[in-house]
Amino acid sequence: MTMQEFMILLKGRKELDYSPEELQKRLQEYREWVNRLGAKYVSGQRLDRSGAYLKSKDQVVTDGPFLEAKEIIAGYIMINATDLSEAIEITKTLPLLAHFEAMVRPLITTDKNEQ
């Protein structure tokens, strides 16, 4: 079976408890999930809460409602799956769904000869 890479984008749902204890608990649950996925897990990273939103090359916003916890993209996870249906099923098992919404998107791979 051919595998394809998918990106899971994690979007904030509400303000999270960022106490060291809660962060450690979420990290442990995530590590256990990654271990269960095995080779289907590619990578993942939490993103810093700071950033900027570019509406155009002339309009850069560094604060505002889109950077509130409920709007911010908190991180991403890369997985391998045979198709979108399998990627969705894998994402449904992600323990972080208790705290975040998730968007699952396939990556488009391009052959270097096509560029």
C-alpha cells in the first residue's frame, strides 16, 4: 500500500491550563499516542503563541482577535496514512482533541522534474 503524508493542524478551542502539571500530562498522553502510531508518525511540533497574521503584503497584524487562544494554530503533526479516511481515523485517536480542534490535510508531493 502506498502511504501519503498528512498534516494535522491543531487549533485552539479555549484557553488552556498551561501549568507545568497540565503540560506534562498532555505531553505524556501525546507521547503514548505517538508510540502507538509507530511508523505512521512522521513528526510534530508545538508552535509558540506569538506571531503575526498577514492579510496582504501591506497589512501585517501582530495582535488581535485571531491570535486569541480560540483562534491560534497551536501546532502540527505529520502522519502517514493510505488515504484521507485513514488519516481521519488516526486523528480521532489523538488525545489532544480534548483541548484542540484538528484539521487534516494531505500534502501534495511534487516531483522535482515538474518544478
